[in-house]
Amino acid sequence: MFLKSQITDEMRTYLIFIFMLVVTLCQAQKLLTADDAIQMALKKNYDILISRGEADINKTNNTAGNAGMLPDIELSGSGSYSLRNSHEKLQGGIISDDSSLGTTTINTGVALSWTLFDGGKMFVTKRKLNEIESLGELQFKVQVMQTIYDVMASYYNIVRQKQQLKSINQTITYNKERVLIMQTAFNSGSVGKTDYLQAKIDLNVYLENAVSQQSVIDEALTGRLKFLILLRLTIHPIKKSCSKSCMNRTQLFYRFKSKPKSIS
């Protein structure tokens, strides 16, 4: 009975371990599409967040009050409290002490000043604030488009590198078969040893190229694209039907433009 219980506990532990391993592998294999990369960059990219904040500041500062068109109202107030202690010695030896003599003084004032005409300076200042606000919005749009371009360029560069690695692996498979054929032909005396060794050299060259190409991919994954979206994921290979499923970049930009507050 004790042995059966021990086996059951071991099986339960083993199943839990397998489940945790499967979950970990599933999370590690999460794929990143081009649209996902763009959405992540639009929400998390620091350059976009800073540009959006500067545009909001320019919009907030663009008021008639900052241009000098509104009156200035000043409120002032002051207060004081004094407490006097009285100690008097009267005739007949009578002593009088009084510590409850307090005085409270409160002063308030309101001042209003309004410049009705300053030679047109207020209108020039307002136009300047309008231009600063427009410039901030334009810089924000430029930053969004630049980020989209950088993400797409980095993403498809990785896709291209992966396709190149795939081509190298296919060549490796071909060369492995070639080595087997040349080895069989060499053992049967059909070809010389030089041809057999050349086939092995070619295979080793492509194996080295595959290792170098994988290093290029790893560097690209941890480089520019990671900086843009602040996340490292596996790049999903591009299919031929991607052009039909991928979102139109112009629509994506204007949808993002209409909801600037979604960046947080």
C-alpha cells in the first residue's frame, strides 16, 4: 500500500513537471507578426511617447491667456493676531492680571488689470502659439511614420535573414546526400578520393555559413527591433498571402492618430 502511494506521488510530480515544461515552451514560441510589432511600437516606443507628450504640452500652452488677451486678476490677503498680557498694580496694593486681551486683523484685496491694446503683440503671440501647436502635431506624425518604417525595415530584414538560413539548410541537406553518394562511389572505386573530400569540404563550409547566419539573426532579434518594441519574440515567417492579410499602413496610422490617448 505504501509503495502504491509513493508511485502515485511520483507520477503526479512527473505530470506537473511535464505540464510546466509544455507551458514554458508554448510561451517561448509565441510568434510576432508585422502588425503586432507595429502595434507594440506605437504603444511602447519611447520616442513616440515623448513626441506625444511634447505635442500635448504645446496644445495646452496654446491659450488666449498665454497670449496676453485675458485680464490678470490678483487676490491678496493678510491676517495678524496679537495677544497682550496686562499686569497692573493699583492703589491699595491691588494687583490686576489680564492675559485675554487679543486683537485680530484681516486685510483682503482684489486687483484687476487688462491690457486692451499692445500694438498687436497679443495677436502675434497667439498665432505663434498656433504654429507651435501645429508643429508639435506634425512632429508627432513624423515620429509615428518613422517608427513604423523602422519596425517594418527591421522586421523584414529578420524575415529575409531567416529565409536565407532556410536556403542554407536546404543546401546542407543536399550536400549531406552528396557526401553519402560520393562516399559510396569512392568505396566502389567509381570516383577518386579528391572528389569525396571536396564534397565533405563543401558540406563543412555550408555548416559554418549556417552558424554565422544564425548569429546574424540572433543579433538582429536583440538589436534594433527589440529597441523599437521593447520585447523579444520569435519572428513569424512571411507567407505569400501576407499582402492580403496585413493591415494597410495608412489606415493604421490614421486609426492611431484618431486615438492618441491610447498611448499609455
